[in-house]
Amino acid sequence: MERYVAIDNVCAWPNLTKMPDGAIVASIFNQPCHGAWEGDLECWASEDGGRTWHLRGTLAPHEPSTARMHVAAGLARNGDLVAIASGWTKRSPRELAASHADEAGAEILPDWVCRSSDGGRTWSTSHDFPGAPEPGMMGVTPFGDVLQAADGSLCVSAYGMRRDAPGTHNSAYLFRSDDDGRTWGDGTFIAKGNYNETALLHLGEGRWLAAARTHRPGELHQFTSEDDGRTWRFSQVLSLPGEHPGHLLRLPDGRILLTYGNRCPGHEGIDIRISDDEGRTWDWPRRLVALDASDLGYPATVASDDGRLVTAWYCSGCAAHQRYHMGVLIWDVNEVQPRHKP
């Protein structure tokens, strides 16, 4: 295993995209705070399998008094990078801000549809993304990967938050684009009520998995679709409370990898589970990275050209590096043993 402080002094919440030329692009929030002050979404890239990183471009620059901090990203059919970018109002400049945002009266920013044809160096922006498909929501927040469906459309998950009960009554949706990510249609439900950040994976032939985070108690629930993401049903609980959010990946050997953050006291870190039967059952949790108690998690994983896995996460600091940063681990599945045995 190889472990790195990949990008220093950022909260990140990283999203990883494997590019057609083998480069790995990380879409990140570029400030060392949990969204407490103004900030942008940036693209950083690694051309050596995740070992070193450099800034490529600004995906979504913030407007005054806002933070562009939430992003979902992935590849269009033509190889362009496509991202949905959102965030919050009522954010002060860094030099005037407190360590935590005052969320009273803050609004979710309208989503931008961002597109790059040069690997994240330059971006175009449009506003062709719909709102929540149910009344009473203040907006939708994107999460996870932009993925291609069996019918060729692009799909992305986002969640809505009720204006009259922010943070407590959320729903997770799937949005679809029929023009390669340029414009997006109305959302359909993945999970109603008490759900927010939801990772998607297309298994092929219109079969999908979703790992949806519950607002309370903060665990992961699996949902499945057999009709190319148009309808969903709950199938099982994937994690304990405090273990969230998740990321799903098809491994090179065909198995499914679930990566997630663990904030349970005394067990902080990045954990994984693996399924060898298309998500019907999962093995026992495995510890990928041990971290100190902190603001942490939000892992994402891609497979590099040499077959090794690259997992990125964020952490507000640890004994060996006491600043916010995006950490990276380069690893192989066979190097990680189950934490428990049946």
C-alpha cells in the first residue's frame, strides 16, 4: 500500500473520474473548512496513478457570499467531463468567517451544469438542471458519479431538502440527460424521506445499485433498480449508524466495491465491503485506512491503468498531518483483510 497527503489545505469531499487517457481527475472543494466560508470547486489531476497531483482548472468559481462546494462528476459519452455543481448562500470571505457556517436563512444554490472538453482545464457553464420533483424543497444537491445508463442517457443522483424542516426531511432522486449531459430532465425518486447523499452504480443491462445515506441515524441503505433507474426498491442495510456516505465501483475482476467513511467513536477511518454476487450479499467490513477522530470520510475509488485501486478521502487532520487535506491510498484488494469473521 502507498499512502499520500495528495492535496493539502482543502476539505475536498473528493470525486474521482478516470479519464480516457488514464489520468485521474479529482473534483474538490478548495477551502480548508466544512463549507464555512466562500470557496470554489476545482479540478486536480494525477498522471502517475494517484501519487502526485496538480491543479488543472476551476470547475465552478463561487459568486460573492456563496460557496460552490457540492459536486457530482463523470464522463459523457464523447469523453467530456460533465459535472453538476451546487452549494450554499450566506458565506463570508475567509478572513471574516467563523470556523463554522451560520446556516440560518441560507439557501441551496441553483445547480450549474459544467462541462470540459480538455480534461478539466477549462469549463463551460449552463443552468439547465431542474429542481426537486416534489413541492416544498429548497433545491437539490448533487452527489457521486455521473454514469451512463443502458439506454445511453447519463444519470446522476441528487437530494432535496425541505424548506420547512431543513436537514430532517430529505429525498434522494435520479436525474437523467438524453443529450450527453447538456440538459437534464426532471428527477425520479430513489428513496423518499430521511435520505440524502446517494452513490450509484450501473451493473449493466439496466440493473442498478444505490447506496443511500439516511439523515438519521446516518447509515447506508441499499436500493436496486431493474428498469434502468426509473423505479427503485429497498433491499438491505449496508452499514452501522455513523458509517457514511458511500461510493460504489465495479472492480477489474468483476466484484463490487463499497467504500465508506466510518465516524463511529474509536473506529474512525475508511472502510470497505465487497460483493461477489452483484450486491445481493456483502462480505464483512474491512478497514482500509485508520484515521484519528476528526472531520473525515467521503471516499471515492477508481482503478488505475496498472490494475491497482486509488481511493481518495478527506480529513481535517491527524497526528501525522494537522491540517485539512485530501488523502490518497494506492492499494490492492488482496492487501486488505476482513475485520471480523463469521
